[in-house]
Amino acid sequence: MPKTKWLLNTLVLICFMDLFIQLPVMGPLALSLGAGSFQIGLAVGMYSLTNMVGNMLAGFWIDRYGGKRVLLTGLIVTAGILLLYTVVRQPAELLAVRVLHGLSGGLLVPSVFTLVSRVSSARDQGRSMAHSGAAVGVAAILGPALAGILKASAGLDWLFVVASALLVAGGVLVVFGKYGDRQTRHEDLNASSTTTKQAFIATLRNESAAMAYYGAFALMFAMGALTYSLPLKAEALGLPDQAAGLMLSVFGVVAISLFLLPSNRWFDRISPLRLCTAGGVIVIFSLTSLSMVGQQAGMFAVMAVYGLGFALLFPSLNALLVGHVDPEHKGKAFGMFYAFFSLGVVAGSSGLSVFTGDYDLALRLAAGFLLVSCSGVGIWAVRRKRREIRRINPSAN
């Protein structure tokens, strides 16, 4: 089992490398093709928009065909689509490839996390998700760095060739790995006895799953606000060109450390809702503090604190989802979960940019939105718990 988990976390790393390798170069690539500012923004954002559709499709296909098949299909198809970037010559062609890339890439993450959840016991779901979160953090650090090195030394075409080869290698790991993805006859009967619409509604009506979906949106809304505001603020303060990237790396290193150190036992010993609450408070505090700090050292310190909040939220949200969803609906649940991830990034970056060009105001707006919405969710959760107690024990106050 440890070997299986190691292979799966390697696949998590590869799936997220697909995102983080291409993310820093899309704007420059669109610009080199003669795209205007609107077309550049569209090319960058189109991946996230179509990725949501891919996430949803993946959810239904995982529960029908198994996560292993869907993951293998996603890896091979996405590897082929990455090679199309080397032949685009016009902005319209780039946009078409981005649509295809988002759709196929949307199959990857729900599939691999469904497999992770199925090889983990009920007692160590949180810790398993923490290890997978560490793989995501490593990808977030290595991906942009590898993109910069390849772009400078070999050119953009070779960057996409290497990324494609990486996904093919992931496909080989899927083919020869055993990930406990075989459905039982009972699960197959359950899956066939419910319609697609009924299964979709079932995941939405699951209150714990709904809270995980909101948490995924809120976490990535904050991330989108950061990726929009942080580079602008660093440039306005006259900081070195690499400062914003290093700040994001600091947050990643802190998160990875918490995922890998003995502190990862928290995720199985403490309620996911409590960890989510603590993480949310830290993220809101970090966004507000970052909008008030004007020195480089202070910004690095705030990003380290933000890394702590992210580390508490990511595995806890995954564990909250896995622990309260029926096995036959896990694929759909993860598909919805990561669709909300993509939606949060779009809303946090593109959405805030529509309202204001002031980076500090954008951070405060993001913090305010999270404070109000998280408070609403918290009040609802408390009232729901009280209603449940009264239902079980009518004499309780």
C-alpha cells in the first residue's frame, strides 16, 4: 500500500505540473502571436472555464468507468493536445487549443484524487490528502521554474514537448499500477439504478459536500486574488522582478512542510470543520495584512502565514468531502469539487480585476467577501447542528 500511495502522489504531481508548467507562458505566447490585451486575457482564462466542464464530465465518467480509465484517457489526450501548441500561428488557433486543453485537463485531477481516496483507509484520509497536497505544492514550485528554464534554454516548443512527455510517463504509471479502482457488483448496481440527474442532485444535497464545494471556491478565490494583486503590488513598490514569484514559493514551502511533518496527523485527529475554520481565519487575516504591508520583508512574512492557512484548508476540505460521500458518487463529488476550484480562480482573478485596478483594494475586497460568506456558512452550520440535536433529543435546550 505505501508503494501504491507513492505512485499516486507522483501522478498527482504530474497532473498538476500540466497546469503549472503552461500557466506562466500563456500570456507571452499569445503576445508573440499578435494577440491584443483582450485576446491574451481570454487565452489565459479559457483554460479554467473549459476545465470546469472537464471536471464535471470526469465526475460522471469516473463513477461509470473507473478513475483509472478516465485518468489514463486524460493523460494521453492531454499529452497530444500539448503538442498542438507547437504548431499554432494565430491567436484564434491558440484559443481553440486552450479550449481543448481545458476540457482534457479537467479529467486529470478528479480522477487521481478519486484513486487516492480509494486506497486510503477511513482513519488516514486526512493524512493521505495532506501528502497529496504536498505533491501539489511541489508542482506549484517546480512547474514555473521548469517553464522558465526550458523557455530560456530551448524555447517554447520544447517546453510543450517536455510537458507532453511527462504526461505520457504518467500514463505508463497508470497502466502498470494497481490502485484498487475495481468497482464491486453492488456499486455497479447502485450506479445503474440512479440516473445521472439524480446522482448529480445527490451530491449537491449532501450538506458536508456542499460545504466542501464552497470551501474549494473560497480557497481558490483567495488564490486568484493573490495571483492578480501580488505581482502588481511588487512591481508598484519597485521590488525585484522575481519577488512575487519568490513570495508565492514561500507560501508553497510552508504548506508543503506542514503536509509532510508530523503535524499532518492533525488532519486525522481534529475535525475537518475545525481545521477549515482555523484555515479560513488565517487566510482572511493574511489577505487583509498583505494589503496593509508595504515592505518586502513584511510581505514575505505574510505569505508564510498564508501558507499555514492554505495547508490547513486543502486536505481538510478533501477529507470533509471524502468522509461524507457515498462510494458510488465519489467521482461526481470530486468533479464538482475541482470545478469549484476552477471557478474560484476565475472569480478571484478576472472577477476582481473587473471591479478595481487597485491591488490593495482587491485584496481587501477578497478578504471582506470571504469574511461575510464564511460567517454565513458558519452560522448555518451551527444552526443545523442545533436542529439535529433537538431532533435526536427533543428535551434539549
